[in-house]
Amino acid sequence: MVENLKQQLLEVEAEIGQALNQDQQWADSTQLLQSIKGIGWLTAAWLLVTTLT
């Protein structure tokens, strides 16, 4: 069960990464946000989803 959850998490993370990289503006914004200390890919994704849509 744990292995299944780990696999699902990896798949979701990959899908989020693909979504962020499909649009050049999102990809650029993700990189810019991640240049701020303490902001990782997940926080950058949430910030983009809540501000760019």
C-alpha cells in the first residue's frame, strides 16, 4: 500500500511539472519564484495557480 501511494505521488508530481512547463510564462514564473529562498516547486505551483488563472 505504501509503495502504491509513493508511486501515485511520483505520478502527480510529474504531472504538475509537465503542466508548469507547458506554458513558457508559467515555466519562467516558476523559475523566478524558486529563486526566492524557501520557495520550492510546490509553493511556486500554488502561487501560480492562484494568481495567474
